[in-house]
Amino acid sequence: MEAPRLAHTVSSPTSPCEEVIKNLSLEAIQLCDRDGNKSQDSGIAEMEELPVPHNIKISNITCDSFKISWDMDSKSKDRITHYFIDLNKKENKNSNKFKHKDVPTKLVAKAVPLPMTVRGHWFLSPRTEYTVAVQTASKQVDGDYVVSEWSEIIEFCTADYSKVHLTQLLEKAEVIAGRMLKLSVFYRNQHREYFDYIREHHGNAMQPSVKDNSGSHGSPISGKLEGIFFSCNTEFNTGKPPQDSPYGRYRFEIAAEKLFNPNTNLYFGDFYCMYTAYHYVILVIAPVGSPGDEFCKQRLPQLNIKDNKFLTCDEEDGVMVYHHAQDVILEVIYTDPVDLSLGTVAEITGHQLMSLSTANAKKDPSCKTCNISVGR
């Protein structure tokens, strides 16, 4: 029994084929596995001579699409009506096992000029390893298919979110950012041992480290950008940092202008939640021309430091004034080392609320507020 068709998921990249693209569809059917064993009631005819795809090439990889092409012998090439594409997450050893009850691993595309584009956020996720194999097929008048042998199996990995995708996340975050409140300091909470280690082994300077995998699965900064996490949210009634923290009872505080000023650039990095009502926004502050600045410039949307919905820096009567969004929790990554002598370290009086920790936190893929319509 055929599953519902998913229209326009496989398409030709060339403009002369636009009419063909409109007629393309993607459907789930029971096909032969890669060893040539037919599933029960597959509706596929006995094997006949059709050209076997070889020298498969994967290109133009995004977070939820890729282009695929291959070479074929010319023999019986004119009989090909369809391509069967077996697409699986790499860790899935059973090529016939469905990853989701409504999502096929076998894709059926009408034969179009190569390369063709495979896209679809229902079955492609960002930064995920996949395997792919291809058959050529000829649809018969009775609806059965004659198929070739499977091609070799190729491995590839989908890409991170592009600037376009991050801009979509940015626009969603702006909707809920709320009004702006004043702030005067950035702060970083850790255990006492952390600060002792910094003094002993790093000459009093906190060093950037690679960001963990918390937040959106497709975020281009996870596991790649080096920086130091700071917070800047304040309590509504006091205008000061909260006394509670999930990261340790010792807090380093530094005047905002020492990290964020006209000599730094500000970037939007991510927007996510962890199955909770409150949302997190990750921002990156990078000194102009620094390695961190160059990394972000290529990958992240840049924000105007004087005019954005999350964190601003502006001069009023000769004094730098800072504001932060009230209705999101800001996580700020500073990309250069920070010397402890530029601020103060003191013990906080509140509680250590571990439930608020975002270390390697997984994003809620079902939240309509902070997800976009691409691979999760």
C-alpha cells in the first residue's frame, strides 16, 4: 500500500526542466533492499538488464538538501523511467527500516536530467551523516517496476544552518524578545576551583573554549566557535544580576563597556528552548578583526550594536548605556581571552539551580516558537 505522495521533493536543478519539476513526486513503496532481495508484495518485476548507476557524486549539500548525479552505461538507458534512491541515516544498519512511521527511506523520482536535487525537511536533518544508494527503474504498463542492481553506497553529511536559516530564527526570536531593560555588567558563574585554576595555569586570563552542542542541531557555532560564556540578564525589580545560578557559587563580574563597545561586532548565534516556557538567545561579541570576528562574519547574521532587539550599546551624554531584552535569556559568547583583573570575583548568596543549566541541552524540536521549517 502506497504512502501519501510528497510533492516537489526531488527536482531538476536546470531551468529547461521546470515543467518536469512540477510533475515530480516522492512516494514510499516497498522496494528491494540493497542486496537485491525483494520485499513481500513489492510489485516489482523480475530483474532485467538496466544500467547500474556508478561513480555517484553528491554536491551542493545544505542542511536539508543535496544534489546527486552518477554515470551510467548507455545500454537500455532510454528505458529508464524512474530512479529509486535509498537514503538512510548512517547509524541505521537496516536499509528497509523506517526512521519515522510516515517517512520513507526509499524515494522514487521520475527520471530527470542529472544532477537532480533531493530536498525535504521531513527526512533530512542538518549536520547528520547519511548513506545513499541508487537504482534505475522502468515502470511497466501494469504498474510493476523493472529495476537495476543497486549502486555502490555513498556516505555524506548534511550541512549546518546557513545565514538564511539563521535569519529566519532571528526573526522568530525578535517577536518574543520583549522590552529592553538596562544593564551595567556581564557576569560568569563557575565553581571556586575554576577561578583558582585560571590564576595558576593561565596567568589570570580566562581562555576561550569550544562551544558545546546545546541549542539548535544545525547551529554553525556548536562544536566550532571558541569563546567564553557570559550572562547579562538582570532582575526586573533590582536591575542587578540574579543571585541564583546553575553554574557555580562564584561569579566574575565585568563592566559591560570592557567587553561590548564600538570596537566589537555583535552576531546572532541561535534561538532555542528546552521543553520549557522560556527561551534562550545566543549572541556572539567579537573584537573587530579578531579570529572570532572572521569566523562569525562568514556564518552568522550581524546585528547593529545600537539598534537590535536583544542587546544594545549606545552613547548618551558621553556615557555608554546598555540594554538587554527582558523576555528571553541571553547567553553571550565573547571570543577573546578575558583577564580576571578587569573585573571582580565574589561568592553569590543565592542557590545553585541545576535545572537551569544549558550544558549540551537539546532543543525542543516540536516548539513552534523557536523552530523553522528546515531539518531539525
